[in-house]
Amino acid sequence: MVQALLMALLALLNGIQGPCHWYMFREPVMAGFWVGLIYGDPVQGTIIGATINVSYLGWISAGGANASDLYWAGLLGTFVAIKGGMSLDTAVAFAVPIGLLGNYVHVAYMTLASIWPTRMDVLAAKGDWKGIRTLQFLGGPALVLLLRAVPVFLIALYGGDLIQQFIDFLPTWAMNGLAATGKLLPALGMSMLLKFMYKKELLPFFILGFAIAAYTGLTDLLMFACVGGCLAFILIKLGFGRDAEKGVE
Amino acid sequence: MAEAKVLTKKDVQKAALTWFVSSHMTYNYQRLQAGAMTSMLGPVFQKLYGDNKEKIIEGCQRQMLYFNTEPRWGAIIPGMVVALEEAYATDPEGGVDGGLITEIKTALMGPLAGIGDTVWAGLMKPIFLSITLAWAMQGMIAGAWAYWLLAFGFDFGITYYMFMRGYKLGADSVDRFLEGGFVKTVTTAIGIVGMFCLGAMIVKYVGISAVLQIEMTTTTLDFGAILNKIVPSFVPLMMTLLAYWMQVKGKKVTTVLLVLFLIGFIGGAIGFLG
């Protein structure tokens, strides 16, 4: 019961929109840490959250449009993985349908929150900016409480045993399939990033990064970031971006 | 534009902070960030107009119009709007009026959303994540918090800087700022680092490989091992490119997700992939 209440609180913090919440509670790696903390294993939670997080590397919400719900994929994905005693790859595969379900919650939130500006218009006509500000700070979170915290509370309270039974029921081939899916899904995150960053003149850097990592087995990304930063600095000094601009436009 | 500055630095800082905290608090399909814009400007109106209720009402209604941009790099717009509102209030005949404020705001929000999303969600955040997730996956809780520190720190830093800059520059200079070489240089630099890291990230994070083995009379033919000798991480690269190609062809991300799910599930179940 206490754990379910804490999960509900976490779901509230996880769902509120803003930089004070996005990085501390929404990002799956941090959501995983908190869920782990509630269920007594923050290290395992962090590992699960981080593994799920990889599939969402290129996640972006432009104008409120979502691909798959980052909020619940991390939060409930970690919960399900811990409760079901799953392997990491299986946990990633499970986070996907949860994320899709969470998508509906997000759309419901964005739609319901559309009543607030109408109320704000009424306040604006009276010049009551304090009222507008109060509504801006509380209107969204109130809906998060209703749409995210309450369901998560119920899932945390009753869902744990069901998940365990479901996992026990799955045959080996299905578990193999889910594990392979978990290893494959990070490709989605990578492809979304690629779509975002792709420019013809940047392609050599992509191939260079892949080739170095694939053939040498070095995959420390801090090292790649340092080398990439130096490459960028040198090339821009040599006039890299300017020529390309002329060519394209 | 008016010479008189009514607002103190503290007033502008307070507006920046309100914007930072609440820009998305009541995000919605109808008006997106309009509520945040008005909330942030409320105290500004109060200071500028005092007891002139009519002007405050006018200001609130003007700012409740649809507004949406990227909250960090785009913070230059609310910053600029504060400057414009101040100019309008102190010198109504000085060329700035309500219509102009709305026009400038609306003209800039699209381009800045584009630049901001590319630089933040497309480049900076993934780079922070790709470095810190590797630590977190090894069971280091500090890795998770390192991500928070980087993301929150840069988010706040950029938002505050751009907001204050927008206030200082005012309307004319924001245009010039966008057209100048600075934005281009930043995007190119982060683009190089991003694409370079992305290539390596595919090797690091996409763990799928071909595991098909065929029993021959004398020996076992191990497809995965052969493939790995020719191009290591071949399957991850191909799967990433497939997912990329589908998105370029206009498939929704959800569709791509389901296709990958099916490939992985079926491939794993029949023993091709693992």
C-alpha cells in the first residue's frame, strides 16, 4: 500500500511538464532509479531504466505529438520488469506496449488541458493575471493527477502478481522472441536520431564513427564526443559549414 | 523605441524564471504555451500599468493568443516580448503597438522551434544521454544523476541566457541574430559530433545479432560469426537504416516501432536473431 502510494506520487512528478520534472522524473533512466528505490533495489532500477531509455534516445515531442509515451515506458516498464523478475532485453520489449498505451493517456491529457485556456480567456477579460498564473501552475498537474497518478496507483496495487503469473505462463520461444526484440528496439532510437541529424555532408562522420567502433571495439562515448568535438572545431576553422551552405542553398 | 526603462533587472529575471518553470505546465492542444506567456507577463503588466485595469486586460488578452516554440533556445522570444511590452507601455506612439508584438512573436516562433528542437532534442540531449546511459547500464546510480545534472544545468543555462538576451536585443536584433552565422556554426558543430557519436552508438547500444547456425555433415555453419567477420555489427546497422528508411518514406514512428517489434519477435522465436 505504501509502495503503491509512492508509485502514485512518482507518477505525478513523472507526468508534470517542465524542466524541473523532465530530467529528474520523466527520463526513463531516472524513473527507473526512483521505481527501484521504492521497491528496494535502486541499482537494478537504474540499469533497467537506462536500458529502456536507449530505445527512446531520439524521442522528441514536437508540438505535443508523441511517438510512444516516454513517461510510462520508463516508469511502468521498470515496475513490470522488477515485479516480473525479467531479463533486461525482455523488459525493453515490454516497455513498448506500455509506451503505446501511455500515448493515449498523453493525447487525453493534451485534449482535456485544452479547457484551461478557455477558462483563462475569461480571467484575461477581467485582467486577473494572478488567476491565469495559478491556473497555469495547477491546471496541468491536476489532470496529471487524474490521468497518470490514479491509474499507476491501481496498477502498482493490483498489477504485480498478475505480471508475475503472465511471465510464468509465457513459453520459451515467446521469451526468446521478446529478448531479441529488446536487443533490436534501440535501433529505433538510433534511426530517429539519424533522421533528425541527417545531412549529406555529415554522412562521412557517421560512417567514421561506426567504422571505428565496429572494427576496434572501442565504444566509450565520452572518447567519441571528445574526438568529434575536436574534428568539428578544426573543420569549422577550415570553413567546413560555409561551403556546404553555398552548395545547398 | 522608448528610452525609459521601467523594469528592473530583477523584474526581467523573475519573468525568465516563471517562463523556465511553467512554460509547459499546462501544455495543451488548444493554445500550447499561451498561458505561460501570460503568466510570465502578469507581473510585468502590473508594474507597467499599475492601476490602469483596461491596459492590463488588453495585455492579457493579447498574450493569450496561440503561442508555441521551443522553450530553451526559443526563450529569446518571451524575453523580446517583455522588451516590446515595455516599449509599448512607456511610449505608445513610438512605433511598437499590440499588433506588432503579436506579429513578431508569431513570425519567430516557428523558426526558433525548428532550430531549438534540432539542437536540443536532436543533438544535445541525446549526447548527454548516450554518455551517461552507458554508466547507468553498468549499475552506476551516479550515471543517472549525471544525466540530470547535465540536462537540467544546460536547460536552465540556455533558457536564462536566451531570455535575457532577447530582452536586451529587442525585436530588430533578434532577426539579425537568427540570420547571422552563429546559429549555423552551432548546428554544424553539434551535427558533426552528433553524427560521429551516432555511428558508434549503433555498435554500442543495438545488441541484436544473427545467431542462425546450420548443421552440416562435417561442420556447423555459423552465419552470425561469418557475418561478424566481414562487417561487425552488420545487423544493427541494417536494422537502423531500415527504420530510418521507413521514416523517410513517411511511415509513422509507431508503425516503424511495430515493424521492428515483429521482426525481433519472429526472428527471436524461430532462432534467427538473438
